Amino acid sequence: MSKNVLARIKPLHSPTSSPYLKPHLKRFVNETIRILSDPSPHWQDSLGIHFAEAEILVSDVAHHVFDRVYDAGLALRFFLWASEQRPQRGSLGESGYSSLLKLLAKCRLFPEVELVRSGMASEEIEPTREAVNALIRSYAGCGMIHQALRCYDAVRKVCGRSPDVFACNCLLNALVNGGQTRDARRVFDEMLDRENAGGVDAVNNFSVCIMVRGLCSEGKTEEGEKMIQDRWGHGCIPNVVFYNTLIDGYVKIGNVDKAHALFKELVSKGFLPTLQTFGSMIRGFCNAGKFDLVDKLITEMEERGLSVSLYIYNTIISGLYKHGRAEEAVKMVENMVQSGCEPDIVTYNILIASLCKDGRLREAEGFLGKALTKGFTPNKLTCNPLILAYCRQGEHEKASNLLIDITERGEKLDMITYGALIHGSVLLGEIDVALTVYRKMMERGVFPDAGIYNVLLSGLCKKSRLEAAKLLLMEMLDHNINPDEYVFVTIVDGYARHEKITEAKDVFEFAIKKGLNLGVVGYNAMIRGYCRLGMMKDAMSYFHGMLKEQLMPDEITYTTIIDGYGKQQDLEKAMRMFRQMIMRKCKPNVVTYTSLIDGFCRSKNLDKAEDLFFEMKSSGLEPNVVTYSILIGSSFKEGRPEKAASFFELMLENNCSPNDVTLHYLVRGLINNISSSTSKIANIYQEEKRIFLKLFRDMILDQWAPQAAAYSVILICLCQHKMVKDALKLYDKETKKGLLPDPVLLASLLHGISLEGQSQALKGLNPCKLSKEDLKVASKYSSMLDKYMYEGRSSEASYILQTLVANHGSCELEVHESEDCKFRTPFRLSEVPSGFELSSDGSSFGVLRSCFTLVIKLDLMMGSFAETLMLPIANYPPVDSGA
């Protein structure tokens, strides 16, 4: 290489040392540094003599001294001496001060930097551009964003100078990392303005990449992509870093398709995807549940020679758990180990957190044990999910022990740990325990955030401790924690639910004055409170306030107002709101229709209520138990029991279980709609075709007590509609009151078993406890059920009861005991009941076979009885389907 070419090669940056010094100045500077290093208390005198003899001003050599001293302590020594000698020997000058600032910035002695800058300000001296660059880089590198930005703004506005691109990039990076993207965008735009104005390269690839990363962190990925496109051709060259930033940004906002398109574009342009590229794409596909594409990416990684990292394995395991694919997640852990990649504490944290979330606490404890066995030290992320899970299950002792383990390992409990304890305690209703934890965390210097306060306030409001909630809110404000809208909504809703509407209004208006927007939820809370009190004018004022704030009322808003007008029987306004709701494309739900139905029922307009009922069904909405209960109760109240029976049977046909309110309406309705005259009763339901009322009529005519008859027919209808579990719940509840007769119970449950096939439902039912007369009654009602349910054809249940009647007292009881229970059967296979004569082809025995088979169904758990009874029957031909 020629000497001419070598001479033209320049270093990237100017050397830190001063330019060439004349020999005598070099000797003078070296001697100055030697004197500064002298530990003798007379060094100041020596330095004064040294400068006096040479007749040199401080400003002439200060920057040379600072550039060569390297020791910030000696530099500060010289600075302090020079400050005292300024009247005689002159100032440090711009170059001296700037060199000192660069040294202090390099050593990150920021208090001393401020001391020097104050000295410069007193002399009205401004730092050089190089000194400003050094300060900005140092401040930004230490995370002192405010000081770095202040230095940047000061040098631009006061000095009229601009930091170089390297210093600006350091500032941009610090601002983006600190979440101050708005300030970063301002600095970036000013860099662009300088470039456009002066034609200099004030922005480079790093500047754009940092800014795009900041935009992506705020979910503005499309804006970041446009910024890259705008800069291409202006000194900005596309590379894999840009693609990785955009792909990660689109993944974070959930636009996996766009991220995948960029991934394909990256490959098509010849760039090689990095581990970060694959990691971002795999995270996106895991979030979207597209695990088939995850498998393809892993295969592609292996083909490109990239090993699946522990981070990627952890991402896949977490994604599988989030999408309910726990078995695959465990298998992925096994595959990870087999590939030679050992799980770390993060892996175990994911497993433990996922299992705790699914309520599989014991399995989570197992993984904690494995982590400890492998020598990992559990951290707060390990223990927090376990603590929350223990609190949810009421295992406070285990939660406390885990807390002790954490503290004994020297880990300081943080807000998340305390928050887990508080949240778990509130979930269990232990609000006092939660408040105790809150006090303890405050004592230990850990201050809660708005989220923890919201949990505590919610717990207090649910316990109706509204004054305590208000005091906690004041305490929150005293600690300079600004409550968010959720905190205020919680308190407003608590007061409104307890009909303390004045206090709710005060809190609501206080939040508005603080500039918070409580949103639709806050307005809904106020509207609900006023509607509960029947103050519809005030409720509507808040409704109009929502519209004024350009908030769109939702289905809860409209439903609450419709319900309020309905309870006031102002159905014209209720229907007006209903029509407005539909006009605004807000779809009514079941509660909306139920509120309207209730309103018309209150106004004794049952026909309109029924029209709304069928309108609701035609719109694809299924009525709930509240809807049916309102219609049943109103029908009985209007003296239309046949309509009530119709709604009840329709309710059962739609597999909607009655609740206590439904049962109360049914029983009281049946009783209130009968006359004391049995002849009149017979005429009431003579033309009624529904089993519900016919059976009730028959039982009343048979002198059953009205209440017992009412509960019996309800139970029969439940069994008729294959709702045996609900029937048994009703039986257990009402037999304790002595209301249900065993014969009717036996008949109805046998029919229910026959229809539903749930043999285990009758565990413990022993027909032999009934007398022969009771069995005859059961057989009679079973035949009545056959008439209504099978058009007169005998059912298996009736055959069983007839057999029990025929053999009552004449059979030798065989008792077979199992581990759990006893079952007594009054049958012996050697005896065939009268009326069931065996024919040559065994068809009559086939009918008997069906009877015995159904008896076995009464308690299928009794294995010994089933084996004894069924072995001989097995020798006979099967039951003909037409029998």
C-alpha cells in the first residue's frame, strides 16, 4: 500500500489526548501532575510556586492537565486549587472546563459534574460539543434519563449546538428503554430537521431502529414500518435487525399473519433468520394456538443448523398450557430434556404457574419438589402462584410456610407476593386477613399499587363495609397513589348496590373532578343505584350524561333502565328504551327480555309477556330459570293454572332446572287454585291434557294433602323429563319435612330411571321398606303414569311394582352384602309371580326378565346381587323388541 494512501486514512474518532505539545509545556504539565500526586500537605504551595516561576496561566494548560491526569481525584484537586487561584492565575477556560467534564462523565461522578457546571455558569462559559456528547452518553448509559434530556435541551437552546448522532442515539435508546417514547420521538424529529436543514447525516440506521423499537413497544408497529420505508434511500439500509423489530412488534399486538408475511419477505430477500427471528415467530404462533406452524418452524431451524434454545422451549410450553394442552406441554418438557436442553427455573415457574391456575395444586407442588431436587432456588415467580393457590383453597398455613421459606433465603417480599396473599384472602372472604397483610407490607416499606387497593376495596364493598372502603381510599390518596377509574367504580358500585346513592354520587363526582373518566361501567353503577330506588328521572340524567360524554350505552345500561321502568310499571317508557336499544344495534339479552316480561306480568298483561317470551325464543335466546319462574308465578296469580303448567313443562323440556323460587310458585299456585270441594276439583282439570295438572287432580281426589300432592307431581314431572338428579335433590330436601309419600316417590323414580337409564341414582332405595298397601298405591300411580306417558301400555316400572305387590311377604328374602351397602331382594328365580306364565318360547319370561333387569338397575353398585340374579336369566333367550 502506498504512503499516499496510508496518509489519507484517518481514525474514526479524534484521539483523547491533546495535540502536540512543545517540550517545555509537556515538562510543565508532567510536573504539575506530579505535584498534584504529592501526598504532602504543602502541595498547594509547591503548585503555586511552579506556576509563578513559569509565568503560565491556568487556562493555558488546564485542558492538557485534565487530558493526561486520568485520575478524577487529582483532576478535582487541580480544579479546586484553580478556583481559589482564579483572580491571580486566570480561569480554566472553555477547553479546561470541557476536558474536566469529559473526565468526570467518563468516571460517572455526576455530583462533581454539577459542581463544575455551576462554576462554568458563574463564569458564563459553555461546554464544548464534545463535552456535551460525553455527558449525554454517560447520563443515558446510567439510566439518568431526565438529566440526559435536560443536558440535550440545554445545549440546543442555550448554546445553539447539537450533539452528535452517537450521543443522540444513546439518548434515544435510554428514552425508549424508559418508556418515554413521546420524548424519544421529539428528539428523533429534531435530528431529522437538522439533517434536512444542514444536509448532514444526523440520523443513521441505529437511530431509526431504536425509534422503531420504541413505536413497536407502544403497539404502533405499522407506524414503525412506515418510518423504515420512508428512510430507505436516505442513509437507512434494510437489515435483519429491522425485520426482527417489526416481526416482534406485530407479534406483540397479536397480528401474527403480518409478522409471518414479514418473515417470508425476510427470507425471500436473502436475509438469514436469526434465533431472535424464530423466537418471535414461535411466540406469535403459540399465542394464536397455531402449534402446527410452530412444529414447521422448529423443523426449519434444525435444517438451518440452529438449535432450539431454552427460551423457545419455555415459550412453547407456556403456550401449550395457555391453550389447555397440558399433556402436550409435559411431553414438550420431556422432549426438551431428551434433546439435551435441561429445564431452568423459568421452565419450572411456567409449569407451576399453569398448574396453579388450573387448580392442580398437588401437581404444582410436585414440580416445585423437582426444582429443589435439581438445585434450583425458587424465586418470587415460583412462589407467588403457589401462595395465591393456597389462599384460594384456604390453606393459609402452607402459604405462610412458603413465605417464611422465601424470607429465610434472603429474598425480599415484593408487591407481587403480598398482592397474591391479599388477592387470595379476599377471594376466600377473609378481608380482615387481607387488611393485616396490607398493614404488614406497609410496615416493611413495600407500598401497594392501585391494583392491590382495588382488590381490598372490592372485598370491603362485598362485605358491606363501605365506610372502611372510604377510609382506605383516603389512605390511598395520602400515600400519593392516584386511584384509577376501576378503584372509583368499585366504591361507586358498592354504595349503589347498598342503596347509599348520595355517597355513590359524591364519589362519582369527586372522580370526575380529578379528571378521571369512569366510563360505561361507572355510569352503569350510578344508573343501577337510582333504578334500584325507583328514581328513574335521576337514572335517565346519567344516561344522557353518558351520551354527552360520547360513551355508548351497552346492554347492561339498557337492561337496567328497562328493568327500572318495568318495576315502576311504566311499560311505555320501558318499551321505548327497548326499541332505542335495538335501533342503536345493541342486541337484547335474556335479562333484557326477562325484565320486560316481569314488567308486563306486574301490570297483569300476561298475554304481552307471553308474546315477548316467544319473541325471545325466536331470536335464538333461551329463557332462564328466572324467566320461567316469573311466568309461572304470574300465571297462577292470574288464576290460569293451565298456563303455569304449560310454562313449567316447557321449562323441563328445555332442560332448565327449577330453583327454590320456581318450586315456591308452583306449590303455592297449585294450593291456591283448588277448592275444598272435590267435585269442583274434578271439574277444574277435567279437560286438561297435561300430566302435571291431571295427576294433581287425581291425588287431591285420593285425599292426599295438597302440599304433598303438589311436591309429588313436581317430582313426577322431573322424572318424566329425565331429570332424576333434580328429582332426588327435591326428594332429599322435602322428605326432611315429611312431605313426600314413599309410594308416589317409588313410582316416579322407577319411571325416571327407566327413561334416563341412571341406575346409580337410586342407591339405597329399598322397596321392601314399603307395606303391601303402599306398594299397591305405587303400582296404581305407576299405571296412571303409563296412561299419560305410554298411551296405556304397561312400562317396565309398572311390571316391577306389580311383581313386588304379588310377592310381598311370601318370598324368602335374600340378603347380599357388599362393602358399601346392603340390598334386599324379595325375588327368588324359582318362583314366577302369578300373571307371568312361561310359554314354550319363553316370551313371557322375557317380560319378567325385563322387570328383573330394571330392579337390578335400582342399584347397579351391588355386584353380588347382580351376579346372583342375572346368571340364571342369561340362560333364557333375549327379550323380543316387540314385547
